[in-house]
Amino acid sequence: MENILKPWPWYVSGPLITLVMVLLVYFGKTFGMSSNLRTLCSMGGAGKYADFFRFDWKAQRWNLTVVLGAIIGGFVAVHFLSDGSQMALNPKTVAELNQMGFENVGSTLLPQEIYGWDSITSLKGLALLIGAGFLVGFGTRYAGGCTSGHAITGLSNLQLPSLIAVIGFFVGGLIMTHLVLPLIF
Amino acid sequence: MKFLKFLFVGIFFGIVLVKSEAVSWYRIYEMFRFQSFHMYGIIGSAVILGASSLWFLKKSKAKTIEGREVQLAPKDKGVVRYLLGGSIFGLGWALAGACPGPMYILLGTGVYSMLIVIGGALLGTFVYGLLKPRLPH
């Protein structure tokens, strides 16, 4: 039990993510979280505005159920399966972030400087979160998948398009982390 | 209840991603700064084991629960949409510190400001749907 409450090492977590993918394949589906965003748009009536949203979204209800489960899983993990231990981040990472003005690095999953009340009630903070979401929503649909669909499933299925997409993920991620974040913070 | 199994897979997925810290903004930052092996270990081991599993399932002609042979739809050919769309997603991933799966999971952990990010993601998806016919793919 003690080992369950502590953070899980990569060599436990990675194979368990594989298990999620394989289970969904066994159930006759594929692992892909970003497609739920399209489903939600269709449910909300986006089909009135674009062909892209005119599809049988009811066939995607299984995936929305996975989303519901994921929300519950997040709740369970934090409230019943965690001992509140500090993240074992690289001290260099922590020092860098401290210098950029981030405090209490690694004591929560997300920085208060981005997700905290003070941030989201400021124009800059609000714009940041909406903008970040927009890029994720637009980019994943343009690329036809995200980390689960391309990086895990696509690469496991030896798909060249997924490799190109994952290279893109890193191009964007590196530009944001190395060039843009230092300008914002 | 045919949906129950999906609910359980989702719960399991949520727990694994929290316990692995893959839902943490800090872990994503650390990954893109190449300052830790953690995230590379997670994704790398998931892909190596995933590729071996899919290879074995196909080779052994394993059947899904619906009685069909294991077959994953191949991705459409192309370069531009994957490189460009992927880069746009990457910018958002590194800024939000969360990709679409973790967005929902983090909501469950009690980070309600994530609703703003999810709202932005729905808007981004909607705008892509509008612009799709005019974008290079």
C-alpha cells in the first residue's frame, strides 16, 4: 500500500498506459482523447456551422464514458491514493522556475502562477489559459490526434504520420518552453 | 452495462496519469528542458511495450470482444497537417502543461480553472472545423 501512495516510477506508469491502450483495442476501440472535443462540439450543435461536426456522435459515447472515468480517476488518485509527497523534480528545473518567479514548485501538480485564482482573474492569466486551450484544440484536430492517439497508439502501430505528428509536438513544445515562456514569465 | 468497462478504463487511466505525475505542468516543462528522463521513460516504455503488444495481437490473430480481428485504422497520408497541427498542439501542450486526457483528469483532481482551458480547447476545435476546407492538409 505504501508504494501505491508514493509517486509511481516511469517503468510502472508506462506499461500501465500500454494496458489502457490494449484494453481499448480489445474492446474494439482505439485510444484517443482529443476526439472527444469534436464530439462535444457536435453535441452542442456545431454541425449547423461545419460539415466536420456532422457525424454520428452517439457512436462516440463510449469515449465520453472514458472521459467521465478519467475525471473520477483524478479525484480518486488525489483523495485516496496519494500521501502528498513533493514531486522529485530535477533541482535545476526547480531553480530555473524559481528564477522565473514560480514559487512552491512541485508541491502541487500545477503552478498557482498559471492556474491559481489570482492568475485566472487577471486579463493576462485568463488569456493565457484560453489561448493554451485553443492551441491544443485546434492543433490536435488539425494533426488528427494528441499524445494518446499519435504518441502512444500511432507510434505503437508503427504509423509514419504519427511519428511526423510527434516531431511536431516537440517542435511546438520546445519553442514554447525555450522561447515563449521566458517572455511571458 | 456495456459502458461500465469504459468507465473503469477511464478511472484506471486517470489514476495512472496522476500517480505518474504525467498530468503535472512541471513534468512537461522538465521534459521539454531535457532535465529529466521521467516523461521519456513513461512514453518510451509505453510505446515499446505497445508496439510489441499490437504486433503479438495481430500475429496471433487475437479477436476483440466483438469477435473481430485486431485492426487499427491506418492514419491518412500527409506531412503538412501532422507537422503544422502537431506544432500548434505542442505550443499549447507546453503552455497549459496538459494535453486533452490530463485536462479532464486534472478537473477531477479539483483544478476547476481547467474548465477555462477546456473551453478554449472546444473553441479551437470549433474554429478548426470551420477552417478545415481552407487549410493545407
